[in-house]
Amino acid sequence: MDQFPLMLIAVIIILIWLFNSLNVLREYERGVIFRIGRLLAEPKGPGLIWVFWPIDRIVRVSLRTITMDVPTQDVITKDNVSVKVNAVVYFRVVDPLRAIVEVENYLYATSQLAQTTLRSVLGEVGLDDLLSQREKLNQRLQEILDQHTDPWGIKVALVEIKGVDLPENMQRAMARQAEAEREKRAKIIHAQGEFEASQMLSDAARTISGQPVALQLRYLQTLTEIGAEKNTTILFPLPIDIVEYFIKAREGKQ
């Protein structure tokens, strides 16, 4: 009877040890095990794993893609324009061992590296390139981040520049520039229309000069179009022959 309390205590201790030694890892998780401070060669998981507490210590690492928002950064472009730029980075852990051992906090380290890289890369390009070549800049940012985070066991899949905030004076200047460009295109289109119209009139004049009857028919058609409208216009038809007579008389005097 005296041994029963001792056995009960022993069973309770064993149950507590078993409870602390059993760990369940989800499909997207891996467990990095430190045994007496030394790193085991392979991560464990997923599923039910044994961690021999208190000899072993487990660090859970998620293998899912992480979406990290890069805070707004003040960037001075190559042409000395101050803008505010923010971005988003998509990355995931491909080597849990290096992600825990090689860097103290891989999330914080990746965030700081993304901010400094964003400022340095965008500071090397002009404002026009920043606004028009985002795909190229996104690819360059992704390559630089992926290269620097590879020793940490991290794979950067995508970097996207979300927004570029311009100063108000620069927005007004760009609006005036766009308006001037539209006016320029409108004047060019108008000039091209006038040129094409003059060519068509020239062709029509040559055609009519070869057929005098065509001018008479055009004259009558014009009278018909004017007379069809209900207005107060009074027309005095003048035969074309009379006009031609005066024209030839004037040419004869010259």
C-alpha cells in the first residue's frame, strides 16, 4: 500500500513526459530539432513526431508562401524626383535548417533587405522608367532579393511594386505635359486632314475641268440641297455660260 502513491507519481511523470514529447506537425510545417544544443541533420514532419523533452528542443517552420508588405519608402530617383513607393514580396522557406541556423529571424531579415533593396534599385532609374518599366524593375528586385536570401534557405518567388506616389507639383507638371501632347496630336491630325482634303479637291478640280457638264450638274445639285431646307435664303440662279463669258472676256483683254 505504501508503494501505490509512488507508482502513481511515476505514472503521472511519464504521462507528462509523453505529453511534452509528442508533437503533431501539419502538412506545411517542418520541425527543426536541437538535441542538447546540436542541430539534427534532417528536419522532422509532417505528422506525429517524437521530441525527447527536455533533451530536444523543436522550432516549427512553415513552408507556405509568405506575403510580406514592404512599407512605403522615400525614394529619390536618378533625375532627383522624390517619390514614395511601396511593394509586396512573395517568398517561402525551402531549407528549414538554414532558415533557423543561418539567420536570427528570417522574416525580419527579409523585410529589412527588401526595404533597402527597393530604395537602392529605384534610386538608380529615372521617373519615366519607374512609371513605364515596372515589369523590368520587378524582375530585377526579385533577382537581387533571391540572390541575397538564398544562403538563408529562402526562395523569393515574386516582387511587385504596388504604388508610386508623386508630389503634387510633379502631378500638375505631368498633367500639363500630357495635355500638351494631346494638343500636339490633335494639330497633327487636323493638318493631315487638311492636306488630304486639299488633295481630294485638287483631284476633283482636274476631273471637273475635263468635263464641263460636271460643273453644271454640281451647280444644280447645290441648288437642290439649299432649296430642300426650310430657310429664308433667296437664290438667284445664274447660268454658268454667262459666268464663262465674262471669264473669257477678261482673259481676252489680258
